[in-house]
Amino acid sequence: MYVRLQVAYADGRRVVTSAAILAEALRGSPRDAAVHRVLNGIVVVPVSQQIGEQAGKLIGSARLGSGQAVDAILVATAMQEEGRVVIATSDFGDISALVGDESRISVVAADKL
């Protein structure tokens, strides 16, 4: 996936994630260095009230639970981006359910990249 990120940067694509994802990825350990390497060059978008409210609506529409809050925040963040969006994830099922019928957002399994 790191190579794909480098290709996206080289193509001039905007690579974005939600600040909420940091809670899932960082642990305050030496392993965090690899996460920070990947985050270098990625725009980390803060969670706003608007994103939080949209995430709650997405959870309700997908009939999921609060355990998918971070995933829903990521999808709500992606929905704020202009144009076509690709979400690369290891949680294909839940992310796809949250995206629903939003045709401009594609979900790709991270292990397929």
C-alpha cells in the first residue's frame, strides 16, 4: 500500500484521512514510526461537528452500531471531498455498507492494492 501512496503523490492526487483513524493506528510505541512514515504527505482532516453528524446518519442508514464510528467518520470525511474518491480499507464490508449508493466513492480492499 505504501507504494500505491507514492504513486498517488507522484500523480498529484490528494491523499486524505480522518484524524479519527489515528486512534486506530497509533499506540505510542516504536511501531508508530512506520505509521508516521505513511502519514507523511497525507492530509489529516479534523473531525468537525458536520462530519460527526454525517457519520451518525451513515451508521443509522447502514444499520450498523457505534463500533463502526471511526469507519463512519472516515466515510463522512471522504464525502466532503470533491470529485471521485477511493477508500482503501482492510474493513471492506463495513466501509462499503457506510458508503451505500454514493456512486462517486469506490471502496477497495487494501490487500488488493
